[in-house]
Amino acid sequence: MDSNKNSSRRRQEGSKSAPQKRDAKKSTPLSRKTFKKDFKKVKEAPKADESTGIRLNKYIANSGVCSRREADTYIEHGSVEVNGKLVTEMGYKVQPDDIVRFDGTSITPEQKRYILLNKPKNYITTMDDDRGRKTVMELVSNASKERIYPVGRLDRNTTGLLLFTNDGDLAKKLTHPKHNVRKLYHASLDRKLDLKDLEKLRGDVIIEGRKVFIDAISYVDGQPKSEVGIEIHSGRNRIVRKIFEHLGYKVSKLDRVIFAELTKRNLPRGRWRELTALELNNLQMMK
């Protein structure tokens, strides 16, 4: 009696498991076909920049005119035409054969250029000057066939590192306060910096009613106490000179020795060089 029940139970269990085996056999070839089909689709998919074009703001930025964010403003205000028609649509995509004009001038994406200059004294940081003064653009006139622009500013009497590029997005990143781009200066003062004044500058100071944070400050090793190294990330005009003037000191010489981890190593005063691939990668990886 028990043996009959057991055999009946085994037959029932066997009948339940059989469909599961058949399903398993069917699932293997089906999943392989699906995988091969999907893989072929991925492999044969056209590149987006060839089939769907490039966003208009990116096209303008790649042409060295301005950053993408600034390009959106120009588009909105009617400064851009594509194939002779005014375009104010932010998401418009430029096709390979399109003719784009910015303020009436035809533009095309340029190869990105990154030039580092060791700026000498008595050059102003501007594209041109109606008073006939020497500009930094004269020093990099043969550095690139593309039109490049200075990133940030150094005043006329300040020497040191100045970066030029036609990469609007990178320039925007390096000048925006939220990225805390490192700037290290060597300041020569008109007299010895008192230790008590040095301590006052370790932290926040109020300059012209606004707080400025000094990341680091110290005497330069092996030099008189009038030689000071100061690290900040503020981009305010003449801010280093104003910091010392706030305590009654005059800066006789000011040299920017580090900018965004770029250094003056093997770069004589008045000379320029292109960034290395490693330097550029480090800048692009900045958060």
C-alpha cells in the first residue's frame, strides 16, 4: 500500500519537473540569439556626432568664441544664424554641412590649444589696448593659428604664469570661484613682514568689506623676511597687493609661480610653451 503511494507520488513529482527541464532547454538558444542580435545592434550603431549633429552651444564653444553657458545667452538674444536663418532654439543640432554665423561672421570648430606663458613685467592682460601699451597677446602671437584668450588676469606689474586657450569650457572652470583653483605667489615687500602680521594673515581677512580666505602664507626659505609666499584661490583684481596694503606693506614685486598646479619649471620669463598631455588631463579632471 505504501509502495503504491510512493510510486504515485514520484510520478506526480516527475510530471511537475518535466516542463521545467523543457523550458531550460529552450531558454539557452533563445538567450544566445537575443545576445547576438543586441550585440550586432551596438556594434553597428552610428556615432552620435555624425548622425545627429552637435548641439549649437557646443559648436560655438568649440569655435573658440565663448563658453557653452555664454553661448546659450548669445543664442537666446539672436546672435546666431544657421544656413542664413536666425536660430534661438537651445537644443538645435548643427549638421556637418551647416553654415553657422556668429554676429555675421562664419565660425567653425577649432582644434583646442593650451599655451602657458611666463609673463614679464609691463605687459597688460588684454586682447588689445587703445592706449598703445604692450599686451600679453604680442608674446603669444606665433603660438597658435587659432585665436586664443588669456584665462583670468595678471596686472601690468605682476609677472608669472598665465594660461591661454580657445577652450571656453575649461577657461570657465579655471576662473569660477567654486573650483578653488590654486594660485601661489611670491611677494617681495618693501620691508620685513612682522611675525604678528604674518599670523594675522593665516585665515580670513576682510578686504574692502569682503572676506578673503588665505590658504597658506609663509616666509620664503633662505630669503629675507620681506620675501613671502602666499597661496589663495580668490580671483579678485589685485587682491594679493591689497592684502598686504591692508596691513601697511607695499608689494614691490609679485610673481605667480603656480596656477592650477602648473609651474614655471624650465619656462624662462617672456617665453611660452604648450601644455603637456598630462597637464591638460589634470586640468580637465579638476572638480
